[in-house]
Amino acid sequence: AIPGVDAVSAASPLPFASWQVMRRVGRAEQPEIPGIVATQQTALQGYLQLVGTPLLQGRDFTTEDIAARRPVVIVDDRLARRLWPEGALGRRLAIESGKTRRELEIVGITAPVRVTSVRDEDIPHYFVPLHVYAIEMTAVIKTRETAASLAPAIRRAVSESNTGRAAFDIRPMDAYVADSIG
């Protein structure tokens, strides 16, 4: 509803943020083979399109996935090719977190994603919906306006939502990229 805002979604952690979630992942049907390390990002529906991450195969998360709490995942092409050179769509990705192992159905494959640094060429990546990995999310807004000009309206909208949350550190994504290059 804020003038100048084209789209809104959320994700966490953001690309190039100072911390990233890393997990061991592998083929669910091969639990005896040690997993590989990949970065994990929790994302809401529409995030991929908002940030311009091309979906090469399959689909984005849907409202039905969220409502039914479906165990779904979207992987990047690097992860798909490393684990399933024969094709990853519809396969099950096993994610290890401590002693917990969770299996998720691959519903989408994106172009390679870089989140640890701009020069990250080798670390595979995947996206999970909020119900799979609950984490405090960061709103991501697509706009033609500057972050500084929208900040007051964003703070007001968040305050009026009565969630008890604060809007802070409102800055453009290119600032994260610049920090990564620096």
C-alpha cells in the first residue's frame, strides 16, 4: 500500500549478510553417503522473482505449501547438478541439522545463487519456506525509490501493524553487495 513499492517478500539471512546458515545436505535415498555443505535461506513466496533469481525448472513456494506445511525445498542449479546430474526435480533432499535429518521434496531449481560473497562460485544453495525453518525474517521490498525516502513510511506501516516489531537498518541491497566486495 506504500506508494512506490512494487513488491514485498521476506527472507533470512539476506545475501551477503555477515552470517549465513550452512547445513550438510544429500540425497535422501543415500543416507550412507556423507552430505555436502550448502547455504540455506528461508524465503517467502515471491522472494525469488522480487530479487531476480531465475527459476530454471519447477515452481516457487505457494500459499498451499504454506497452509499445508508441505516439506518442500527449492535448490540452485549447482546443488541439483552435484547431487542429481540425472535431474533433481521431484527428488528428496536430506538436510542435516545436528542429529536431526529432514527430507524435503524439490519443487524448483534456480540459477546458481551467491550468498556468502560476490565471488562465491562453489557453495551450493537452497531455499526453504518459513514453516520448515522458522527464523526471524527480513522484509525485502522492490521499489524505484531510495531506501532513505521510503524509510519513514516503512517504519510507520510496521508500527501500525501492532506486531511489536521494529523496522530498522533499512538500506538497499546494493549496500550488501558493496560490503561483500569490500
